[in-house]
Amino acid sequence: MAEEPMETERRTNEGSGIDLPEDLRVPVGGGKADVPPALSNSKHGNLAGGFRPRRPVLVWPWAILGVVVVALLAVTIYLILGRLNFNRGSIQFAFEPPGVDVVIDGELSKRSVSSLTVKLKAGLHILQATKSGYLDFEREFNLAAGERAAMNVVMEPVPEVTVVAEGEMRFVGVVRSGQRVVYMMPDGQFTAVTAAVPEPEAQLFEGSFAEAQDVVWSPGEPAAIVKLLGKPTLKNMYDNRGVRGRFIPPGERPAQGLPRDNGISTWLFDDARRTASGWQPVLLNESVRDVAFAPDGGRVVYFYETADGEKSLVVAHPDGSEWERLITHIDAIDPQLTWLNDDRYVLLLDDGNLPDRLFDVISKEFIEIMPDRLRQTTVTSSPDGSRILYWIATEGGLRLGVWNLISGTQEQALDEPIRAFVWQTDSRIVAVKEDNSLWYWELTGEERPVQFVSSVGVLTPQRLLYSLLSRELFIVEDSRITKLKT
């Protein structure tokens, strides 16, 4: 009976999941175990409090880290894709008639479409559309981020050349923002024809002026500065030679100097200027030489030369009133004036030994330009007044140059002989080549032929005029004026 407790204790030790060191095992038979001082209950407590089992491997921190990495990648991808989408917009095109070939930015190309929806980066883009029998269509458009835009494109048929006027004509011009073609007949009668809707010719400026030496047309209503041989007495005329002006520049006299008569009289012919007695021409001072209208037609600038040697630039109303000297003591002989379309600069060409100059109406300073311009040739200003087209003489013949007024340098030159030219837009020119063919010339260097159908025979352009308002090109030939839509 005394041995059973020992058996129970043995089995208890054996069934334990703990492998104790030799010095901690309880001897069989009830002997007392020696406990090391380090593990004695008196100092460190009982046996269970001093024992530390092996720690298991922790998995959950790595799992959390993986989740964080995946989340960061997802957010990054979302932001990148979102930014791409935020920086894009969409535009829907509708074409009439259908079956149009489309190119966007020179890259995206679609054939024979009637409608098209595309997503593009925010910014400026170029649409080009073509269809046989129709004018090529090109337009720039700006697309904002997130915008949903729409554009209807109506293709215009290839235009047919039509005749505006026939017969011998002099001093041809386009007035009233390009709505009327004006000219002088051989008998000296001035005539106007409505360009957009052909109408019978209407006479301007009552009377016949076969002695006219020069005509400068106003861009506004039918009006012109006319140079007549001698000093005729015209019916109902108004003599404005003695009109007083203003003290500009400071210290200058308001009275004009003694006239220097060169045998040519200067007149304002304004078809709208009438009194109870009828149409009224205005006689200007004898010292008025070359004249140019302002872009709006409301003022004129002229070169003024008196008997006492005064040479100045003067700005005035077209009838000569309210004149002001812009600058005096100009070194010039017989300048040709052009008031550029920016309304600030007056171009002064002198075919003598003096350079071509640009006069700044605001700063009252001259700037030398176009040193390679061929003398005795004309120039023309771009619609915005920032560039000038002019002739350059080379070994290969006449070339067309572009002078940039902003940079003060020649911007470009066309490498082909040209017979006539005109601005269509601020960056596009219509030019006549030596074979009488008409071409568009972009300032980027690109060229393409002008599309048209002619039932009036072969065209022989001598001069080109363009209407920005009606988008019509007028072709002046030897004995007729034709036009076509561009």
C-alpha cells in the first residue's frame, strides 16, 4: 500500500510534455531534489514562474505589410489612370455629306466616316477632312480636360470661277471689307460691283475723271484719295486747302507752310459725302504727296512737302481736317506709304538710296527693315499686321519673302518664282506661279493647289485681292475680274 503514490508520481512525470533537465527531476522513491539557487522558490518563486518555452514564428506582420503594398500599388495605378483621364477630353464630329476621310493631328486617320467620337489630350488639335468634289477642310480646335465637345463639319463643293466684271479697268480695289469691287473705266467713270451677289454696275463719284493719275481706295465705304492732273474746278467742290491743324509735335505751327505745287492735285472722293446740291468732292492741300488710309478707313496718313523744305508725316481725317504732324524733318525723297493692319506702324518705302523704314506712330521712331526688297515693287501686310510680304530679287528670278515685324528679321522665302500674291490668313498666302497656277503657301513651308472648276476658260492672273469677310479670292486679269470661294 505504501508504493502506490510513488507509481502515480512517476507516471505523472512521464506523461508530462516537458523534458526537464537532470537537476530538476524528482528522484524516484521520494528523494528530495536539489533545486539550484537561481530557481529556488525563496528568490524567484515556483518552478512554473521561472520557465520560458520556445516562441512560435509570427506571421501576421508580413500579412499586413503585403496588404499595405498591394493597396499602395492600387492607389498609384488609380491615380495614374485618373490623371490620364483628367487630362483628356472627348469630341464628337458630324460630317455633311457623309463619306469623309478624316485626319487628326496628322496621326489618327479614319476613312469614309459620317460621324466620329474620339478622346484626345487636352490642348490644341488640327482636324483635316477631305472628300472628292469638295473643298479640303482644315480647322484648329482646343479641347479642355474633361470636356465633351461637338463639331459639325459641312463640306463645301469645289467652287466654280465666276466673272465679276469685264472690260478694260484701272485702279481695281476691294472696299467695304471686301463686299464691293471698285475700279475706273477707260472713260474715267468710277464703278462699283457688289461681289457677293452679282448686281448691275453702279457708278460712283458723279462725273468722269480720265485725267486721274493715282487712286488709293479706303477699306470702308466707297471712298478714295484721287490724284488728278492739274487743278480742275469740279461741281459742288469744297476747298479744304487752308484748314488749320493742331500743335503736334510741340512747338509746331498749326498753319501749313506755303504749298509746293507739283502739278498734281489731291482730292477726297467720298460717295456718301453729299449736300443739297449733290455729291461733294474735297480738294486737299497741294503739298500732300503719297497717302495711305488707316485700316478702319477713318484716318489718312500722308507725306507732306512744302515750298520751305518741310518734309513731315501728317495724320488727318480723310477730308484733311484735324491734321497733326507726327514727325518732321524726314529724310525722304518720294516715299510710298502703307498703314499696316495693326494700326500702329506706317511703312515708308523709298525707292531712292534710302532704306525701307517702319514708323512707329506711338514712339515716333523709325526702324529699318527689308534690306533685300526689290525696288519699284509692292508689299502687303498680313491681316494681323505682324508680317509683310515683299519681292526679293535672286539669280533664279523673283522670290517671295516674309518679314516678321516682331523679330525684325526675314522669316522665310519661297523658293519658286511668283507672279502675284495675297494674304488669305495670318499664316497662309495665295500665290500665282509662272504657269498661272494658283497655290496655297503655308508659312510652315507646306504647299497645295487651290481647288476650283473653271467654265470661263484659262485664268491669267495679274493681281490678286482677297475678302476676309466673304472668303473670296478676286483674280484681276487684263480685261476681266473673276472670283472664287476659298
